[in-house]
Amino acid sequence: MVTTQEARPTTPPSRRPRPAAQADGGTPLGTRALTLLAESWRPVAVLLALFGVWWFVAWRELVPAYLVPAPGAVAETMIAEWPMLLEHTWVTTLETILGFVLAAVIGVATAVLLVYSRTAEKSLYPLILFAQVIPKIAIAPILVVWFGFGMTPKIVLAVLIAFFPVVVSAVAGLRSVDPELLEMSATMGASRWKTFRKIRFPGALPQLMSGLKVAVTLAVVGAVVGEFVGADRGLGYVLLLASGNLDAPLLFADLILMSLIGVVLFVLVEVLERLLIPWHASRRGNLALATV
């Protein structure tokens, strides 16, 4: 006995309704918020713990107030001196950004020269290493003598400090490209410029971005060190004034603003990294690390 089964119409996969969580074509807002919370609660907890220790030490007067002021005194000083602090913060931020951008451009260009020229590598790389080990605080007075008391010596010092990690990371990234890709590119007749633009530079971005994140924080240090030596503006100048006057609340407020500059610039470079290399494995490991 032969039986026949009634044919049932099937819905093509492309027309099947998607789950509500994927209806918008992306990750739901609630999931993103939970992921952000899972990634950020640990540093927030550490900051709150440090703030609690600071408040307890100041409240119990375990350390003299002229050494460790109370958080409330620091907040009052920051509010009272906010116009002045904002002006000097802008100066230091501008010096840091200019120094970092110049260090990134010069560093990447130098790395390309070192990778493509064996002669340049043997000639320049030892000199770059020698310049890096020289204490930059010793160079600052010379820069003031050469360039005066304006922004130029601070920018130059920021470039000198931020330059080395950019060069090292860029050289490592450019050399880490798969040789088979380079051979295939040469076989297909691609020029050096096209190979660099399509293969070498994109492949070097993960390591380059790591170097840039280090460099942007060092650029803040360079700008502030330059202001220590000779300046009448900037957070480094305010820090010297507060230290000379034993004004601990102003000193701590100044340090907090310095730290915020570095953190904000670091986050901006991190966002740039997410935009440039969303395909890299390091961008997919955040959720796994957050659950450890």
C-alpha cells in the first residue's frame, strides 16, 4: 500500500521571522548595557575602595592635612578655582595632543623607513634607542634654552617621550605580516605602495594601536615635565605653585585633572582602535575576559 504525504509549504530561511533580540540587526541595548556593566564594575569598585581609604585617612587625621587633604577640601578647591584650572588644563591638553599627533606621524614614518631600508635600520635604530634612555628631565632645560618659554619645548618633549613606543610597535607590526601574503601580492604584480596600503599597514594596526595607547599617556607626562622646567601656564606650572605654597587641596585637584586628561585621551584612542580593527581577536575577547 502506497501512501502519499501532503506537501507542506516551507518558509524560506530569509523570510522566517527573527527573534526580537535580533530584529534590529544588532545587539540589543539591554545586552550592551549588561556587558558594559560587567566590564566596568571591577575598576569602579577599586576606585570606590581607594576613595574610602582616602576619606578614612583624612577623617581620622592619620596623616597631616597639608600632606593628604580631605576629599571635601579637594572638591571645594576644584570648584572655587575651576576657571583657573580649566584654563591651565586646556593648555596642557593642547600640548599633549599636538605632541602625540606629531609623535604618531613621525614614529610611523620612521618605522616604515626602518622596515623598508636595511641601511636605515642599522644606522638609525641604535640612535633611537640611545635617545630613549636619556632622562627627558635632563633634556628639558636645553629645550627651554633653544625654544624659549612658550609651548614649543613642551610639545617637543612630549614628542620625544611618546615617539619610542610608536616606532617599536609600528616596526613590530609591519614585520609581523604573513610573508605568504606579501609573496602573493608580488606575484599578482602589486606595487610596493599598494602592498603597503592593502596588506602591510592594515596588518600592522593591532600592534600599532597598542603602541599609540602607551604613547598618548606618555605624551601627558612629557607636556607636564616640560611645564615643570619653564612655563607660566599649564597644569605642571600649577603643580609647582601648589607645592611651593603647601596647598595640598590644589595639588590634589591638579593631579586629578592630569589623570583625567590621560584617561580621556586613552579612551579616545581605544575608540579609534574599535573603529579601525573591529575584526581583530583582541576586540572579541572583552566579554570572555569580563566573565573570568
